[in-house]
Amino acid sequence: MTTPLRRRALRTSVVLSAALAVTTLAGCSGSQGATTLDTKAAVQIQVWSGQSDAAEKVIEGLAKEFEKAHPNVTVNLSPGASSTDQLLQKLSAGFAGNQYPDMSYAFGSWAGQLEASGRTLDISSEVKKPEVKWDEFTAAARGTAQPTGTKVIGFPAVVDNIGLLYNKTLFDKAGLAYPTADWTWDDFRQAAKKLTDSANHIYGYGYSVSGSEETTWQFWPHLWQNGGAIQSENGKTAEFASPEGDSALSFLRSMAVDDKSVYLDQTDTKFGQLFVSNRIGMITSGPWQLSDLKTGGTSYGVVQLPGTNGDHQTVSGPDIWALFDHKDKNRAYWATQFAQWLTSAEQDERFNVAIGNLPLRTSEASSDAVAQEAKQYPGYDVFVANSKNVKQTRPTTKGYASLSVAIGKAISSVLQGQGEPKAALEQAAKTADAEMTK
């Protein structure tokens, strides 16, 4: 397994800095191309992969296969920018100068802004075709590709979720039974208390208090399992300052402030490193962690998240292959065909699964490729199965970035003993609402 495409946290600062440049370009249009589809006409499509190193080599090979199967099509493939983080700014500049690709990798958090640019294709009718098998993608992945609910702007590119990773060495030392799939949050809290050894700087659990999206999205499963919502359906107001939100944050506060069983990470990364080195008993993280655990020789296990009343919902941050309109029927057709082909089960097993990401489609769960990955990286199969617990879409509307910052700061302050959950969430909701109405 090579290094996964990226660590699964939204780069909130990038979203905020580039948002204005993208959204203010809505209504611009490129020059007119082919007005009638001719599937045999020679055509070139430009694809920005957002990948580097081994992942880029894999997708380059796949693009050549597609060209061989379709000799009239040339796929001009490149990473598009020096890093995936820079693609949004590159797209913004491209919109302004009519020099943007037909297809680009995009973080799911950008989807709403990309749709607002007025440059995306609408492939809603395409994904309804039986051969696309659109329902094989998770609801969260489909929702991310349809940010406002009015049109589908691309195909899922990467899916993920978070589960509970536990350190067997520390559980054995504490004489505790390992977590099971039917654990409740109370089971989890009690285990964290027993694992904590303050004299030796060992903690039961690790949580980010940087205020970033790492802080925020770890909170969403608690909120959803309690029956709460992140924001209104139209994306105009925050909904997390609710009794359900208060209960969820109060639970985390009880662990961090009352029990002192939580390592409060200011960096977003140190809690993972401390878990690897047997200093933290449990973390909630995803399949991208498995490579570090194998390299570190950590004895670990993976189960789905603890639940509330049998609800074990998790969170996912899918990315997409965004498709863009050049007013050219041939380019639009072949960009869509390439995206559909690349995300088919056969190709996905050779791309996402081969480089350590989860399979995009449910039909891949029992494949030999997934079994091989699970054999090499124990716990991978648990994350594959955990896709069934991905039931809600993390918002991709342009207001989500501001909301994430507001609640992230609230969570961080409360877990560090600086405020009460209800008041902190209410203030965060007011801040988020004010930002979303600008």
C-alpha cells in the first residue's frame, strides 16, 4: 500500500481564502464548441488529478488504457497544481481566464463553491442510467456530488469514515476487555477512565482542540447519534445549538474536564503519534491511520464507533471528480465517460483500493482486492463494513466553512474547561449564522 491520497481533514483555511474568488465568477461563459454530439470525432479532455507520486503514476496508466479503448480521445492528464490544496485557487484563476479543465479532483468541501461558479456540468440525467449504478455509492458520496440538491456536478472520487481504534497493549496492561461493535458511549467513557494513568502521561482517549475541521467533524457522529442536525436543509442557519448538541458536547466535556481522561491535542496530528507509541488507549480515526500503525509496530484493533440506542452513525468526508462545462458536447460527453469509467468497480479496485483508500462502491466490498488489503492492513475491512453507518452528508454548502470554524472554536474552549456547552454552542450558532448571511 502506498501513501493514501490525503489525510481526511478539510482544509478550512484554504476553503475560506479561495471561496470569494470562485463564487464571484458565476455567470461567466467560455467559447462555444461542438453543439451536436459526435462520439467518433477527435477530442481532447483536460484532467487535473490532484495526485502525486505513486497515485499519479497509477492514474496515468489508467488514462492510457482509456485512450487505447477510445482512440479518438486524448486525455491530457496532470496533477493540476503543486498540491491538492492548491487546486481550488488554480480553478478560480482558470475560470477567470477561461483556462479550466474538463475534470478535476476536488475536496468535497469545495463542491458548493464549485457549483456556485456557474462552470460545472450537470450530469443528473447521466447518473440515472442503469449502467452507472449510482446507488452503489454511499449516500454521503452521492450527496457531496450534489451539493445544493439541484444538480449532480461529478462523480465520487474518495470515500472514508471514522471508527474506533484501540491500543491492545494499553488495554492488556489495564486488564480491560477489548471494545466490541455494540459498545455504547458510556462503555467508551468508562474504558477511557480506566486506561488513563496521569502519573505516566497515558490517556484513555485523544481529541483535537485546534479548532480546525479535525475538531469539528469528530463531533458530528455524537450529534447525529443523538438525533441532532448540523444546519437547516437550505444551509442558511446552524442547527447544532440544540438539546442534542448540548448533550453531545457535555459528554465530551465530562471526559476531558471531569475525568481528565482525554489528551487534548493542539496540533491535529500528535494524538495519532501518541497512539502509535502506546501513550493513548483509543482514538477515533480512519483507514489512513493504518499505514502508520503498521510502520510503528502498534498492536491495535478497530471497531465501529460506540453508539447511542443502537445507532452507530459515523462521518465521512467524500471527495469528488468535478466536471466542468466548456459549451462543447463532445468534451462534456467524454469527460463524463472517463469519470464514470475511472470510478467503476473494476478501475476503482486498481486505483483507490490499491493505494489504501476505501472502495467507492458497495459491490467491491467482497472483492479479492479488498480482501488482500485487509490481510495486509488489519482493520481495513472494518472500515469497509463501516460504510453502512455513513447515513448523513457532511454539508458542502459555501456557509459550512464558517460554521465549522465557529463550532470548532466552541468545542475546543469547552473541552479545555473554558465555558459551558450550551452557551458555547449558542454563541457559535450566532456567529455561524451571521457569517452565512454575508
